[in-house]
Amino acid sequence: MIRLKMGNILKSFMQPAFLICAAVLAIGGGGMSFAIKNFGMYLEKEPLPLKKALDLLDEKGLEPFKVVSKVKIENEEIVKSLGTEDYIQWVVEDTGAATDSAVRSFILFITYYRLPDRVPHVPEECYTGGGYQKISSEDVTFEINNAGFEKKIEGRCLTFGSTNSNNWQRSERFPVLYFFKVNGEYANSREEARVALNKNLFRKSSYFSKVEIVFNRSMVTPGYEEAVEASQKLLGVILPILEKEHWPDWKE
């Protein structure tokens, strides 16, 4: 009788439902090392560096875009808050656009996180924290088709405005467009980026990068379609460079 009961208990332990629960409990608590050893999971990631630093991005390869200036963050507290030193913040000019175009000059801000444990600093929080108000938020699809590089990338287009405008001061509005590259795939929000990071349990490393384009260099506010078109033009040039020369090759 005792042997029969023990056999039933051992049999129940081998049921799929029990094994799944054991794996979940191992991930969540004291069985972490058991899960890593027996299921090939990596809950503590190793740093994954860029293939080449963003600072070394080939400016000549960006034509017809020209890098006007490179802005470094001097405040150590801001860099610490940013969470990475792998970034570029460049003022870029589209030399092919009209001199009075609202999208001729803009800011390109790219950050890279080689050991991500969170997804900080989305424009929704950064600009509102800086005293601006979010006026609109729209999903956007960048349709990139340039010299064989074809992709549809989901992103976000936000419009911010000054909270201090009055009858004697123009209403300062500007669009900000952004998206993420996470473990080899694109994401249009912090939530999607977190999902992509969290489902990566079976690799030793993870990474994410944020690409942000800010059109606040003109006295004229570009419209939604104008900002999207200008961003697509830039992305058609810079994304092939980032994917080939800078971001990790996730397939490898």
C-alpha cells in the first residue's frame, strides 16, 4: 500500500502542470539557480557592448544630412540619471531641404543600454518633467525603403508645447518622434520594450537602444506628416549604418 501511494505521488510530480509550476516558482524565488541550471535560463545578464561606439558613427555616410554640432552632457547627475554613457546627441541639418523648412534642422538623440534592467527616459516623462505639456500622442509607422533596406517600424509621435506662452510670446510647440531597438526587434513604446526584454530568458545578454528625433530648431512648428516624412528620410540613411556597424548582431 505504501509503495502504491509513493508511486502515485512520484507520478503526480512528473505531470506537466507540476513541472510548469516548479519552473515558475524557480524563476520567482529561491529556486533561481535550479531554473538556470536545468532550463537554460539567464536571469542575470552579461553586458552586451556595441560593435562600434555611437561616437564613431560615420558622418560622411549620412549625406545629404550634415552634423552641425555634437552636444555632450556635462552634468554628471544627468548622465547618471540617463543610465548610460553610450549615447550621441547631435544637431543635424538636412542639406537637401529648403533653407526655411521647419524640418531642415533637428536633434538626433540615440542611447544604448548594454546591461538593461529597466527602460528609462521616454520623452513623455522627460519633456513634461522639463516644464512642457504633452499636447498629442500618435502611433506612427515609418516606412523605410532605401537602397534595398526595407522595413516598417512602429514608433511614436508626440507634440509638446510650452506652458508659459501668452499673447506676447509665440506658442512653442515641437514634435518628438521615437522608437526602440530591443534584442534585434523594434518596439514603439517603453511597455513593448519591456515585454521584449522580459521574454529573453534563454540568452546570456540583452540590450536596447532608443532613437529619438526632435524638431525644435525652427520658429515654425512642422506638422505631423512633415515630421514623419523627414524622419523617414533620415532613418533610411542612418538605420542601415546602425544595424550593420553598431548595434549587436542578435542572430549571431
